[in-house]
Amino acid sequence: MKSSNNRTVTGKNSAKSLPPPSEEAIEHSKKLSNNIRRYLSRHKNLPFSKFMEMALYTPQLGYYAGGLPKFGKAGDFITAPEVSPIFSRCIARQAAQVLSQLDEPNLIEFGAGQGTMAKDILLELERIQQPLHRYYIVEISADLKARQRQTFEKHLSAETLRKITWLDELPKTPISAVILANEVLDAMPFERIRVEPDQALQGYVSFNEAEKQFEWNYQTITDSTLQKFVNQLIQHIGKVSDLGYETEINLNLKPWLKSLSDILSEGAVLLVDYGYSRHEYYQPARVMGTLRCHYQHRAHNNPFFYPGLQDITAHVDFTAVAEDAFDSGFKVAGYTTQAHFLMGSGLLEMSADPEAHVTEQIHIAQQIKTLTLPDEMGETFKAIALTKNFDQPLIGFSIRDLRHQL
């Protein structure tokens, strides 16, 4: 779950209660829908992961690749870096602990959004006098690159600006770095699975010509990896009722982590996202999974509502992250809640400003509540650190390390 002003969760049949898009937005969505329909007509089968990939990342049309507002009050959700710069400053402090030990200190960020986190990290590294060789931003959206440049030019010095480099893909040769990804894993395309008492099905997408909309089309699982996952899932949740059990699995996670390991000679990967350990994730009672869509600060579960105009996400299985990271050559160096990570990285120290006006102190206190309280972002969001050729204990996991729960 992204942080929203309105936490309403609506179902497939209640999409009509969502605010209507503008005519321009509807036309934008129609163009993307036509692209998806053409793909479907050529390939006949459209796995949900491919639908999600096209809905989010089709150049100029996908949700993250288009020019519509996504972040903040004018968009669909608010992320932690936009709640308070203190979040990014804590990330910077944890990164600095690793950067200070690298021969060439580099940062690589995925999913930089409007550049808010990068800007605040760079300012904090300057403040604590931590040298930085390059700040790489992996970004495929031309619109977001432009927004990031605007943010940086407004707030950063010319000297700092020269350290920023945009990449369309990862570096070709290994480098030493700290790799950052805040709310990236939740937006990776995933497969949707439905388990019934006598069968297991994979979620595909078809187009209903009569209703003029996309809809679910569940088919028998034929992929061996998915079947193995289903077998393990059934062992975990036990007997499945006639109502069925729906959930998600991210098959893109392992190859992505392997690609990070391949380009990292030494350093760390810090991932912050909302999710659970496997034991918590695949609870017998979680029969509808964690698929969520975000549209104008409302959360619902219909991924086919105006493709290209909404975010589509699922919670992260952090046990899978740990397993796939280990298989890719990483050491799992820490796992904890966002609240404990921020406190370990200097949250309380940064929030104590006796010279701040009382109104500002109240504002900061409210920001900290949003970032740390259990019913806000404090416990649902987790931080996990993966290291390579770096063995020092990490400060962000010094207060409470939950690796034993993975």
C-alpha cells in the first residue's frame, strides 16, 4: 500500500464509485488499451504479468512512462520521501556508512520518481561531508527524467548536479556502490494465482467485446515453477475452501537481483517496501491476496480500471527476496520494520531541532508519526539490506533485526 489520503479499498464491481477521469485521460487510456488488445490478438494468451507490464511501462502510455501526475496530492499516492525529508536523510546516513568504506563511492537509485529522495540524499551527504563519485538514476521514463532534472536544478549546486547520471539500464561493468530501491519491488509485474479445492489456475487477461473491457481469464497452470509454488502454498495454507484462494508471485524478482549482483563488485543493496515474511504473507485467511490499485488516493482491487491511469501493486514476499538474494551471491545483512530502520539511522537525532518554531516542530512530529506508527507506514513497510564483499554491521538494523522471521 502506498500512503494515501483516502484509505478506502473498493472491489471490482465498485469501480464506478471512483472519480471519473477527464476526457483527455480517457483518450490516453484508450490508446494504451488498444495497444494491449493488439498484443492480445497476436499472441492469443496474455498472462497478467504481461498485462501489468504494459499497463505500467509502455513508452509514453503506461502509468509510469506517461506524463500524468502520480505522486503527491495531485497524483494517486504519497511515498515516504514526500512525507518528510527525514526519511531520505536516514537513507543517506545508512548509505554513507557503506560508501565511506568503498574505493569508489557510487549510488544507484531505481524508481526515483520526481527526484525527491535523490535530492534529499545528496543534500544530506553534503551536510555530513560524505564524498560521492556518481549518483546513477536508472530511469526509462522521459517524463520522470524531466521532472527529476527540474527538482535537482532547483535545489542542488552545480557541483552536485555534475555527479548525477541517468541510465536506461544497469552499468555494463561491475562497480562499487550502494543500490537503493524505495517502493520498486511492489510495482514489478507479478503472476496472479487462484487455487481451488481440485485445481490450480493462473490468471490471464482477455477482452470482453460485449462489455468493452478487460477481464480475468483463469487457465490451468502449465509452468513448472508456478506449479512448484502452488504445491508449497497448499502445504502452507492447508485445505482450500470452495471460495478458493488467490495470491501473487513475482517471477521477475530473482533475475533482477541476479543482475544487481552481476554489476556490484562491492557494496550494498537497500530495499524499502511494504510486505511481509512468507509466513505472514500467505496466511490461510488472506484469500484475496494483496493486489491493490491506486487511483487519486483511493485504493481498490480492479486492475482493469482505465489502464494507464492507475498504479497496480502487490505486497512483497521478503522471504523470497532473501532466498533469491542469497542464490544470487548476496549476504542478507539486515531486515526490519521501517520504523526501526529509521530510528537506527538517526531519525530521533534529526527530528530534535530546538531552534525550530513550535509550528514546525508539530509538523515534523506529524511526519514522524506517519513514517513510524504501526497503523501508518511504520510496520507494514520493511527494509532489507543485501551486501556483497562488505561485512560491517549496518546501523539501520542495530535496534531490531528481524532476519530470524524470514
